[in-house]
Amino acid sequence: MTLHAQLTEDEIIATLERSSFEITILVEGSDDIIIYRNLEGFLEKKGYSYIDVLGVGGRNTILNIFNKKKSGSILQDKKIIFIVDKDIWVNVGIPDQYVNKNLIFTFGYSIENDVFMDVNCSAIVNSSPSQNEYVVYLDKFMQWYVLALQATINNIGNTTDLPDKRSIGRHPCEVMNRYEEFCQLDDGETYPIELLNVLKENIYCLLRGKSLLAIFTKICKNHTPKGLFEIAAANPKNHIQRIFNDVEKLLKQ
């Protein structure tokens, strides 16, 4: 697997244009490199030795390249498979222009969610003496998270940045340290209780994956995000294996 997180979008496109590989698989490639290195090994075992798995370091970069290729402006003679996190689209649905057989999405919000579910972290928590602490911490975090999620949904398509306290990427520890401030409703803001109920029904799929793993590893201190990724990569289960299988199906076409 080649990781090019330091290159610009134009440099990535130039790399693809010069590539001698028959097929390139573009992945985000920073935190999830452990998973996609295993994808490369999975494909080699299946006899696909003419493929490059290329990490470009960002979801937006992959989607921009996908858009340009789809429009016919670049890379028309190149076979490319794109793998990206669903991100907020797990909550609002994938836009029609991104429903495409060559664009593979994670099942959950991000690859971290798929890892969390495949490693069965919920069972690890349930057997832990810190289970109650985890449940309380996660529930409290969700009380804020749903405000950030609603603000993010409302802001789709806008160019203005959200205020700090509604930034969905805030680390759980920061949220807890400034909890009352961050949970304070602004003028005209109402608490999205219905959205919270939806979130609670499928929390491990819908909650931002990096936040989920941060809370899990804070409470279950003998685990690390890297360690969980290594477990999921070494023995792919439903969600990670589904990504691998979807790639293989495209290669057979």
C-alpha cells in the first residue's frame, strides 16, 4: 500500500495518470492504513497482483477525484475504485450523485465504527468492571453530540463554519471539560430529542467513530485504537470483510 497523505489533489491525479497499475484503489489512508494494508494482502491471495492501494489522506480528496473522473475531465482510461467513510451521510443518506458501484462506503459513520462493531467492543465493555462508568460517560457525551449533529445537518450546503461548541469533531475529553458551556442552547435552538432517540437505537453505527473509540479506550484502558484496528485487520468480520468482498466483486467485472 502506498500512502500519499502529503500530496495535493493535483499531485495525486498526476500520480494516477502516470501509474502503470491496471487498477488503483483509493482509500483515505491515515488512521485506517492498517485495515487497507490487509485489503492488499487479501487481494494478493485472490490472485490480484496488478493492483495498487493508494492512501491519499482525506475523504474530500477522494470525493473530488471521483467527481472529476465521473464528469469525464480526468483519468478516463484508468480503472479506479474509491473507498470512503460515510461520515454525516450515515445520518442523512448518501446523495444521489455518490451512489455509484465504484464508490464503496463504510457501513457505519467511519471505518472506526466498522472496527468497533467487528471487534465487538460492546461485549468487551459488558464484561468489564468499568461498564457502568462507560455507559454514564457515553450517555452524557451523547447529550452534547446530538446538538452538534443537528447543527451539522442544518449546516449542510452552507459555507459558514459552526461555532466551536457545535463542532462534531470535538474530542470527548474536551466536551466533558466544557460540558455546561457546550450543552448550553443558543437563541432559537431547540433540543433534538427525536434525533437523540434515533441515535440511541443504533449508536455504534451512527455516532462518530473517532469519538466512540476515544470513549471506549479511555474507559477500557488496556485497549488502544491501533490495537483494535490490528485485531479487525487480522481477522476481518462482517463490516470490514464486506468492504473487501465489494472490492473483489468489482475486480471480477
